Amino acid sequence: MVLIPVTCPDCKGENIGKNGHDQKGVQRYICRNAECARKTFALEYTYNAYVKGVKESIYEHTVNGNGTLAIARLLKISKNTVTAALKKSNP
């Protein structure tokens, strides 16, 4: 039996526990560090919008002059997700 070490993607802590499965059967984990901003996470996400750093790349593509549909195609996410992220951003 091989144990896979799991660390929190935000705080890099190793005090991690299992926290059930999502609808697609992917294992969810919970960070037990009280100071960590992220409580639950998965090792691999099925939808690219949940991956860390995608929201920042939406803003970068917007500054470079890409449109909403072009950004959605490049990042492989929904155009509605791109629009919602841009509406929430501070100019």
C-alpha cells in the first residue's frame, strides 16, 4: 500500500483529513490549520475555473485586449464565468 502525502495548496500544511467526495466521485480534503483561508479542496479539479490562478489570468488577458469569448476558449472555461469574474473585479 502506497500513501500519497497531501498538503494544503494555500498554507502548505500537512494537517489534512478526508472530507467525503464530490458529485463526480473525486476525493475532497479538509485543512485543519485554523489560520488557513481555504478549508476544503481537491487535488485535481474537473472544471478549470476552480484551479488557482485562473481568475488572475482572466484579468491579464483582458488587459492584453482579448475578448470574453477568446478568454473562455483559451482558458477552457465558460464565457459566463469570465463575465462574472470581470464584473466582480475592481477597475
